[in-house]
Amino acid sequence: MLFEKVPGLYGSGVIPARFEEFKAAIKTLMMEQFFTNENIDRFLNKEMSGGKTLNLEPILDKVDFNPTFDSLVDVIANSSFGGMLAMFGGTEALQPLKQPFVEKMQEAVVEISQSEPVKEALKEQLESPAMMEEIKTNVENIIDQRLSELTPQLVKTIVQQMIRQHLGWLVVWGGVFGGVIGIISAQFV
């Protein structure tokens, strides 16, 4: 009855008839009950407390620190040490130091990323009103995208799967009680 229009039965086929209203109601429910500022803040506080922090090491392992070395060499070449560096072969003399520098720089940045001041700065940034609004906007966009993919037929399939999986006995008992009520009412007619 929810999904199919039954002729002469008021209220049947309500989901296809008011599908856009249902989608708007689902979005409102999700945003007002699940993804409130308080719930997002509570989640972030839970994730950032108790020693749990974002592990930046996998990200930093992928960062190319070669430009850092090149910039350092440029600074040295253009400084008062540039003339002295030229006497020892110029910037080419520093090239054997590139790989050890890059490795040390990567280790230092990983170590810095795990320090308390950086952890606190990350926590403050994640809990800032602008970040909260951005998270909320991203969640809302995900919900909008998924809702735009829904059709009445897909919702019918989802509900049928849910009923089969979780409410099977409810359907059985509904049939049993409906049959009993039918038999009793037939006796009095």
C-alpha cells in the first residue's frame, strides 16, 4: 500500500506520490538528529582525546622534500656564503648531501607532527566553527547526492529487504492475527 496505488483506497501509493517530500524529510532528519554541531563536536572530541591523534606519518612519507633542499641551496648560494661555496665547486658540491638532508628533514617533520603543540593546533583547527561548518556542508552534500540517486522503486526494494531481514516474524504474526480476526468476523456476519 505504501508503494503501490490501490484504486479507491485513500492513502495508498503515498511514497511515490510524495517522494520529494520524503527525501526532504530524510535529509532534515539526518541533519537535525545525527549531524548536529554538538554531535560532530562530540565525535571530534572523542577522536582527539585519550592520546588518539591524527597520524600524519603516512601522509608525510609521501611528501617530496627535494624542493626544500633546493631552496636551502638557493638561500646559501645567494647569501654571503655563496662566494665561499663557489670556491668549493658551487651548488654542485652540495648535491651529495641532498639525500641525507631529505631523509633527516622527513624524520624531523614527522617528529614535529607528533609534538603536543602540533596536536593541539590540529585539534583547535578541527574544532573551529569554520571546520565544523565545512564538515556539516560536506555531510549535507553526501546526503543530497545519495538522495538524488534514490527512486521510489529503490526505496521499495530497501524497505522490502529490511522487512525480510528484520521484521519477518512481524509479517508472519500479522498474517496469523489477520486470519484469526477474519475468521471471527466471518462467524458474526
